[in-house]
Amino acid sequence: MGKSEKWHDELEFLRALINQTSLEKTRKWGGEVYTINNGNVLMIRAFKNHVGLWFYSGVYLKDPYEVLENVQKGKTKAMRHWKFAAINEMDAKKISKYIHEAIENEKNGIRWKAEKSDKVEIPILLEEAFESEEAFKIAFQELTPFKQKEFAEYIDTAKREATKISRLEKIKSMVHQGVGLNDQYRK
């Protein structure tokens, strides 16, 4: 049984609540994203052990029931999610309250604005690669600060050293070609 089948009732419950609003459904990042005025408001997605209701600018929600969690501590700034492990945990009035507040916030321009920073912190492994491969260092320096940061974070966020090394090897040809890590997903 797939995740969507396992969590069918929970997903349908959330869809029914969302369909009572003016949000428009799109598909992004492997999930159902709901927008208003081209602004991402929320996403629903099934996982192995729960269904998640994600609020893109959830940091601005009042959260009177204290149910929202940071999606990735230390990495995610604004996104918050609400996890449901069973349909009997889902209260339509409470969930609707959060959804409507998120919509109003988006309409009023209350949304997270990404911090722009051209400062790139280079991981040690990447520094060592620059020392041993001058052409790689030069190609990396020719990338935009955004692409440099993307590659640096890609390597640095790996937990195991072996993963960091394999990621470094993966990006070398991309860097030499001037291609960003996620260019294929951008319009």
C-alpha cells in the first residue's frame, strides 16, 4: 500500500477543508501546494508515519493550539507543519482556523522574505578540493554567489563523511560546466 492510499481519508479530509477556501491547487516539490495570488500558502503531503499540513509562512501564524513545528530546525526559517497520525486527531474547526489565518496573511503580504546574503561559507572538504584542483576552484569562483552557496550547503548538510565526499564528486562536473545544483528545476 502506498503512502497516498494509506492516508487517503486524512488527505481527503484536508482537501475538503481547503476546497472551501479560495486557494488554488498546484503540484510542486512532490506535493499538493495551494496558492492565492501566485503566493504559496500551504501544502499537504503524506509521509510514512503521518500526513503533514505545511504552512509556507507558518512562523507568522498565532498557533493557539501549539501544534505547529519547524519543518527542519536550524535550516527552515518560516515554514511550519502540523502532523496528523490518524483522522481522529483532525479537528475541522481548528484546522480551518489555521488555514484561514494563513490565507489572510498571504493576502496582506505577511510572508517570509528570504534573507539575501552573498556570503558563502565554504566547507573544509570543498576548501581541500580547491587546494588540490586549481581549475575547479576557478570554475567555482566564476559561479554566481547563489550557485556557490547552493553547492556549499549541499556538501555541508550531509551527515556522513562518505556522503560529503560523494556529493563533492557529483558536483565537480556541474561546477566546471557552470550549471547550478537545481537548475533543472528552475524555470
